[in-house]
Amino acid sequence: MEALTTTQPLTAYDVTDDVRGLKTVFVNLYFVGHPGQGNPWVLVDAGLPGYADQIRQRAEQLFGEDNPPRAIVLTHGHGDHVGSLETLLEDWQVPVYAHRLEHPYLTGKASYPPPDPGIGGGLMAYMSWFFPTNPIDISTNLRPLPDSGTIRELPGWRFIHTPGHAPGHISLFRDSDRTLIAGDAFVTTNQNSAYAVATQKVELHGPPAYFTIDWEAARHSVDRLAGLHPAAVGAGHGQAVRGLDLQIELSRLVNNFDKRSIPSKNGRYVKEAVVADENGIVSMPSPTSFYVARAIGIGVLTGLVAAGIGKLMKRN
């Protein structure tokens, strides 16, 4: 194990000294707690599959060996935010908190609605038909969020229901220093664009469009978070953002939400939202755009492969 880290400069994904971020390919998770041997801490989200070892190693660097989190809090249950969760729970027998509207997808009872490649906006969106929506089952560890709006293992923070991207999506806010963990309520890079994802260009956007199922709710959620006037934010995708620029850009996002967040009005869920309850999906609009966009995505991918082969042939 590497030496325990108690003081180190903030990385691009660290929000504050006690909110440390870790990027797993293109999605972030957060370690909340003051670094130090044996100090209490909480994990927010669990990244992509296959990163459990890296998450544990980072936790040991920050908080020491044999010091599991007091709890895990999920902003929502999409596969890129819970991918390593079941593996982590094999070693960490800790409670996992999630909004009740996310429970069907975390207990094996229901799948999320299919993605919406028809929303467009970039290669990530066009290829989203490939992303899994199947549930996981962590029933043994899963707990509902308390009615108090706070979580005992996360003192000083409150959770805020921010639906739109997912039925039970939440964000976390600490009033003392106005630190926000937004989840995917809004993100700090254009997650629809493969280029932006690769370069991590910083720009505020609404939630990843291809998995957003209620745009009116998403708009209200961003407005609500902007009203908190956060001083620092860590989102599910993109680098941490701090200071006055954050509040200015967040205000601009609110005022230009549709233009900056919804690439196409022809998206499956743009005109009609998914309806969900504590048992899962109640209703959702027809999937016409899904098949059209899947064909576009396959065409784009085929073109990229062909272009790559062409370049190799020229070199040879």
C-alpha cells in the first residue's frame, strides 16, 4: 500500500480538502471525509464496473487500511454510477442510501428506460443504445433516505431530490461552505460529445441527454441547485468547478437550459416524460427515435472504423 496521504494538493476532480474525487474513465465518484488514519468517511457513487480495487486503494491512501466507509450514498442507480458497487460490498458491509424511487433498479425489480440516442449531440449520445439499463440487486445493504433530509453518517450535509435524469436522483449540499455534489443533475463537460469527454473541456451542461427521461423536471432541478449559490461543485461527469465563475455559468445554464442541454427536440423523452413510481416505470413514450438513432450510431461507428482502416492502409 502507498503511504497514507493526509495532505496533498487538490486534483482537477477534488472539490474541497474533504471532498476528494476519483474519475473512472468518464464518470466521477467522491470520498467525503477529512483525510487521516481512521477518520470517518462516506463514499458517494461507485463508478464504472471493474474499478473496485482502485476505489479501495484510494480510500486507503486517504483514510488508512481497514477503514471502510461509514456508508455509501448514491446520487442515482445508473450503471456508470453503481458499476463497482456490488464488488465493493463484498468487503464493505455498510448501508447504501438511495431515494425510494431508485430502489426498483437497485433491488433487481425493474430496468431503467432505454437510452435516447435520438436526442443527438455527439457520438456518446448516438452510441448510447449500447449502454446497459439492467438493474443490480443490493437489497441486503440498501436503505431509504431518511425523511429528515439528512443522513446520519454524513453530518453537515443535506440531500436534495433533483429528478429528471433519473426518477430518484439526488444531489448533496453542505450549507456551511456551499459545497455541492450535483451527481448528474448538471455536469461540467458536454457528456454527449465523445471529444468533450476525452478532453474534459470544462463547460456547464444539463444532465447527460441520452439518459434523461423528464426534461421539465431536469430543468427545475438545475434551477433549484442554482438557487443554492454553490461555491464549489463536483458533478458526475467533468472536473470540479469553484468560485464566481461557477455561479455565473450556472445562472447562464438556467437561463439557456433548453439551448445548452437539449440537442434535439426530436428526442424520445423531450415532449413526453417517463412516469415512474416506487415499483419502477409506469409509462413511457414510444421508441421510434431509438431505432432511428441506433442506425445512425452504427453508421457513425462504421465510418470511424473505416477511416481508421484507411489511415493504416496509407501508412503501409
